[in-house]
Amino acid sequence: MDQLNHILEIVSGHVWGLPLIALLLGTGLFLTLRLVFIQLRGFAHGVGIASGRYDSPEHEGQLTHFQALSAALSATIGIGNIGGVATAIYYGGPGAIFWMWVSAFFGMALKYTECTLAIRYRKIDPDGNVRGGPMYFIELGMSKYLRPLAYLFALCTAVAAFGTGNMVQSNTVAHAIVDAFEVPPDMVGAWRWVIGIAISSMVGIVIIGGIRRIGRVASYLVPFMSVLYVCSALIILMINLDQVIPAFRLIFHHAFNPVAVAGGSGATITVWMTIQWGLRRGLFSNESGQGSAPMAHATAKVEEPVREGMVAMLGPFIDTILICSMTALVIITTGLWDSGINGAPLTMAAFNEALPAYGRWMVVIAIFLFAYSTILSWSYYGEKGIEYLVGAAAKLPYKWVFLFFTLIGARLDLVAVWSFADIANGLMAVPNLVALIALSGAIAALTKKYMDEKSRGLHKPYRDTLRTGIQP
């Protein structure tokens, strides 16, 4: 197992080397400039659309704007917000959080672009089933000679679902529960098997119902778990109010002047490590540029592609700038960021430090809810990948394989699972980012047209259109 961990870490380091990071940041910067900072000028409108004011029962699709956003957020708000942030601080120091913010800001432009394309190039079957995502906008929007990129993305998605989508999630849940209950070493293996079986069973009940059931569950679960976690973090920050400003100073200072040693690991942190771990965990958390969210947003009941793009770009803000920042500030303000603890146990220790009778169990509950919601949505992403590759007949067998990997993920080694997830994430991003650059001209034209029409009052909430007759 040690040799496997070593190999996976080497491969992960190469995948997440300078070329991919340059492609990720470069594409985000390019789209931000080409779309004239759409993440700033379209933010308020995106909130209005997500509120349901623009929903129309006449539009084709399977989910409302809010349900589509919730389904996408249920995949992104997961272990990355709890364990991923802690790992970024452990290996990259507090400065890694700054680079997570950078990934989120440019990620909003990436998410806007990929989800606008998902609506523009989606396919809707006669039975109402929606097929959309990077494989479809690569196939329909680009040259036929680039069709292999669509197959590559679909394959990477089907594989990544077993890492990002379920094994990382069930693995972290198992570790958190075992640590919280202080299970004796000789019983740990049995406990992790039981936890894996329980999670797989609960996931199976929902995913058999498809995206509509996933969307309904997510629309209730995501707001509840997000508010619970953020409110708990805010209580801790109020307790440690005098440490909040110094925490921000620490983040900005160490973004370019990293600490000497990675928390207790003996490894020297460089600026490159700080950037690399911040961007790596930022992408793992908000999935911007990875191409996963477009598959959820493609199901939205909407006819105007730009409108869904504006809803989608709220995702990185909620996930990384809001929720990940809460985790980071709790870890730093409690003074445990350099304690040598890594992953979710570090977050658990930080919450427990400030709220001894409550903090540990709040994190355990949050880990379970975040992980469960992520597994639900990633089952759909993987299913769409396999559907594109071999057809709809493979969807049900894939779900059973997905549940099996959810089960064994609870039992595997933590390092191997995270390294596998990082590799799969990186390989997914490449064909998607290439497509975003190639199709950026079409998105710029759609955006300009929509914003011009909006300035002339042609895009109004649905209830207003009933009075005026202007189409939403």
C-alpha cells in the first residue's frame, strides 16, 4: 500500500504541475477579461434568477433554477470544504487560502461559461431526459475532428466519480465517525465496513430515482447543511473575534511568504507549494473548470443560456469564498493550523477547541451531510459520462458499481483515495478548458446580446411578464 500511495502521489504531482495550473488560471483570467468581469456585473442578477422569480413552467428541462443550483452545490459543498481546506493549510500553509479565493474568483467566470454552454448545446429526448455537459458542447459546438475530447471527458468523468464523487466522501465520513466515537483499534475495520454499507444504502435509495429526486433532495438538504455549518463557524469567530483580523493578515502574508515547515510534516513549504495546494483544493472544492456542474445545470428549465450561467457562477462564491473561508478562519483563529494535524481531524479539533461540548459533533454531522449530498450528485455525473460512452443501457449497472465503490471507499487508505481523486479531477479539466477557450467567442456574443436586451428592459421576472406580455 505504501508503494501504491507513493506512485499515486507522484502521478498527482505531475498532473497538477505548472501546465495544468497555468491552463486553469489562464483560462479563468482570459474569460474574465473577454466577458468583462461577468462575475461582478452579473452577480446580483444571478441571485434574482436563483430566487425563482424568472422560473417559467413553459420552459423545457427537468429542474428549476434553484434545484439545478442546489444539485450542483450538493456536489461541490462536500469534504473539500472541511477536510480539503485543512489539507491545503497543512501542506501549503495559511497562504493557500488566498489562492483558493483566487481560484474561486476566476472560477466564477469558468462556471458561467461552461454552464451557459451546457444550456446552449444540450439535447432533450422525447421522454424529457436531458443530456448536457462538456461532452455535448464539444460534440455540437466544435470541429468533428475534436470529438475525441468529448469521449476523453466522458471517460474521465465516469472514473472521477469513483474518487471525487464517492470514495473520498465515504472515506472521510468513516474516519470522522471512528475518531469521534474513539473506536478501539481492533474494531476500526469492522466499524468502517458498517459505515460504508450504511452510506451506500442511503445513497441507493435516492439515486435510483434519477436527477429529479436528486434535485428535490438537494434543494432541501443544501440550504439546511450550509446554514448549520456557517452559523456554527460564525459563533466560533465571534468567540475569537480578536483573532479574525490577524487571521486575514496571516493568510495574505503567507500567500507570498510561506511558513518554513508544513504543519508537523518536516517538509519545507515553498511559494509554489502554497499556490499549488490552494488551487488544487480550490478546484476540488468548487469544481470550476472541471466540467462537472454543467451536467446538473443543463437540466434547468430555461430557454436563455446566459440566465443559467449567471445562476451557476454563484456556486464558487457560496462554496469557496463563503463556506471554505469559514473553515479556514476557524482553524487559524483557534491557533491549531500548525498543530501537525491533517485533513478533517484538524477541522474537527479546531471546532472542538472553541466549542468543547458541541464542536466535534457539529463537524461530524456536517461531514456526513456534505459527503452524502456530494455522493448523490456525483452519481449523476458519472452516470452521464457512461451514458455518453456506451448508451443509456449502461446507466443502471453503473449505479450499482458506483454504490460498490462508495462502500469500499470507507475502508481504503486516506492518502491513496485523495491522490486518485486529484488525478481524476485534473484529467477531467483539460478537455473542458480547451473547449471553453475555443467556444469563448460564442459565449461573449450571447452575453453581450443578453445584457443589451436586459438594459432595454426585455428580461423581466416571470410574474411581470404575465402583466406586460414581454417574454422572460
